[in-house]
Amino acid sequence: MSKKFLGKKAKIEVALELDGRCPNLIAVAKNVAARTGMTLRLAHVVEPFSDAYPPTLVDLKGPLADVVEAIDASRQLSAEAKLRAAAPGTGDAETCLLVGRPSRALMVDAEVVNAAMILVGAGARSSGSYSVMPAGISTALQLMAEANRPVMVVGANCERDLAAPRLKMLIADDLTPGSEDAVRAGLDFARALGDVDVLHLHVNPLTEARLEAAVAEIRASPATSAAREVDAAEVFARTQAHLQALLAERAPEHRALLSIKGSTCVTEVVVGDAADAIDAAAARIGADIVVFGRHRRLHLGAWSWGKMPHREMLAQKRIVLLVPPQS
């Protein structure tokens, strides 16, 4: 049994905003820590004031150098006080004030302390004007695209705090190389939380209607007369059974251990568009957490993000756990 998400040695890097824009973040963090025994590391990032202005104005010899230094010192002192005020009620939580670009500073700190995951609010602010990241890309999205460990994102309007006695988790599995890492991490996390009902889901994009249309086209071609006896319904049923068998082969040793802490797991294959089908399944089971795999470093463009279902989950008040390969 993996102890990746169990015990005080396992840490959750909590990307804490101090302006109330992620109101449920602390509640989620506290409840995860209470259920798993993990240690919270409350981290707040202060961006250097100079990041908002052209470097020529604020370098060591620039006209604003002294002013910038004083502003940075004042902002850090203020952030330290607010960070200490946020810590009560979080048990043995650590606090850490970081300086730099939010996503990069958080990833570096998580690496240093070997955090098991990073917890961030979907409404976390973007980097300053001179960030190398595309404009409008939030800290949460940067972490989801680049972090080398699981990133849990709490939707901006999320009403869930993982306080329910029994939780629901959906693990979306596209059965591609690397997605097994997300399955194992999701099942490990479910075991650590305890009392979780897991739906391990695969979406088959090949609907029976599309298959029937393809078979009809084959039958209409004189060059493929030998294939005219293909039964579309039979092929579709065999495809579904094959996909169900592949799901059953994923991390069976992890699923077998779920009952130790009162958790369960069922597998299911549904048909349709991935984003729509996952969204529908999450709504049907009342999923508290939806787990996705990230198989490679993502290109942070609107076109690439729009193709992925994660954004819809965040918009619908859910908690998303994104797992990079071999995390």
C-alpha cells in the first residue's frame, strides 16, 4: 500500500491567497489533512514590486530602486502577518512566505519539501505584467500544466469542502500510455482519505451509430464484399467488453486495498464526447473530486485548454486532481 498521501511526513503545499478569493481552500485543506494525517504547508507568494514595471526603471541603479525596496519589505511584512493569522485551526500546519512568480515559486518549494501534492484555488491570481506566461493564464492553470506532482484545484465557486462522511471520486481514464499513473494516484488518494466511493471511468468515442455508418459504407463498396456480413451491434458490444476488460486490468492491487479504509471502486465504460460524458457521470454520482491524468507538458494556449474537460469541471464547482505522469 502506497503511503504517498498518508501520515505527517506527507505534505500538502497549499497555495494560499490572503484576499479571500478562494474561500473554500482552507476548509478543503483542513479536511484532507484530518482524513489522511498529512501535514499542511501554507505557502503565500509575494511577487516583487519590480515585476510590474520595466526593468530599466527598477534595477539597482534605477530611479525607483529605493522605493521598490521599501515597498517589497512592507508587502512581505504584511503578508507574513496575514499568513500567521490564517494558520490557527490548521493543526500542525507549517507556514512559508515565498518571493517570486507564484507558479514557479510554489513548484520550487514543493520540490524542496517533497510535497505529495499542491493545492490551489482556481481563482488564484495571475503573474505580473512581465510574466513569460501568456496573458490571462492563472497560477492554477500554470501549475496544472507544469508541476511534476499532483495538483488539486478547488473551483472558484466550489461549495464542496470534503467534509462529508462519505466522498465520491471519479477517475477519468482514457487508457493511453501514462494514464495509469493517474489511476494509481487517484486510488492511492482515495485509500488515504477513507470512505470514498470511486467510479473508474472510460469514455469510448466510437458510438454505435458511427460504427453502423462505417459498416454501411463498407457494405456499399463492391471492393469489400467479404466484409458485408459485419454486424455493427456485435462489433460495438465486443468493443465495449474489451474496454471494460482493459479498465479491470488497471492497478488491480490498488483497488483491492480500498476496502481497508472502507472505500469501494467500480469500473464503467460510457460512450460519447469525453468532456460531456465525464461531466454527466460526475453529476450523476455527485462527484466531490474528479481525477484526470496529464500525459505530457501542456501548451498553455486557449486552443489546447479548450480541448480538455478539466476547465468544465472547475466551472461546475468541482474539485479537480490533475496527475502528471510518474507522479
